[in-house]
Amino acid sequence: MNKLMFFLILLITFGCKPKKATDVVSADNIDLSIEVAKDVSMIYSDSAIVKIKVTGTTMLTYIDRNLRRKEFPDGLKVEFFNGRKIGSKLTAKFAVQYDNKKETILRDSVVWISGRGEKLETDELVWSEKTKKVSTNRFVKITTTTDVIYGYGFEAEQDFTKWKILAPQGDLNVQNFNTKQPTKK
């Protein structure tokens, strides 16, 4: 019995490895200025009517007073509602929302699809809550039911009802084009 007890004590003593300093979780290893949320779904409403739904796999909230922001490092999906139906959709592989600036920047494979069948593709899109405008100075491609328009620079109302490409390129289908010069009277 003594040999068995001695063997067990020996096994326990030498069988356990001491923990490494990196294995120990302490407050020193945690960044308390960042909140992490997984499988996020946020609803924005006005007078109890849903206007926007934002979903993302990961949302990081930086609590720094000078640069408070929310980041979606794994991308996000935004659905804009028109009444009870989805009016348009927006996706990006990365997004950051700056609380103090009231500005959201979407980057990497930004795609917006309207309820009218228009599709915007770009590398970056900036939404200003102050001006209620969406813009970029980067290359854009817009596909409509009849045309594909390329260009640099884009501006739109935040609901994308009115938009323009600042420096358009490509072929356009123009209806009712009058080639006659006005006559002088």
C-alpha cells in the first residue's frame, strides 16, 4: 500500500506541468477599451417604424473618448426598409462608424442594390449622418436595367433616391436625343 501511495504522489507531482505565464488570464491581458459582440443584429427605427437593419458577424466597439467607434472587421449587411418591405441592401467586407464625426466608412467589395434594380459597386463608400449624403472619390460601377456606367466619384442621398457619378465613363442608352441645333430668331 505504501508503494502504491508513493507512486501516486510521484505521478501527481511530476505529471503536472506548471502553467506558463501566457496561460494565465489576468486583467493585464484584456483590453478593457474594446467591447466585442458576436452575431450582431441592430435595428434602427423612427416612430416605431423599422428603417434600417444592420447585421454582422463581429462588432468591435472602441470606447476611447476621443475616437469612439464601432468596427465590423468581418463585414456587414445593411437592409433599408421602405415601409414593411426591404427597399435596398448594402454589403461590405469592412466597416467603421465614427460616433464623434457622425460618419460611417464602408470598404472592400462594397455593393449596394436598390429596389429599382440598380447596383453600385465600389471599394469605398462614406456615409455622413450630418449631411445625409453618401459619397466616394473612388472608382464606381453602376449597373441599371439598361446600362452599365463607370466612373470616378459618386454622390447620393442617403436613401439613394438621387445619385450621380462625378466623372462618368462608358456607353449610355439615351432616349429622345435631339440632334438639331436651336435656330436663332
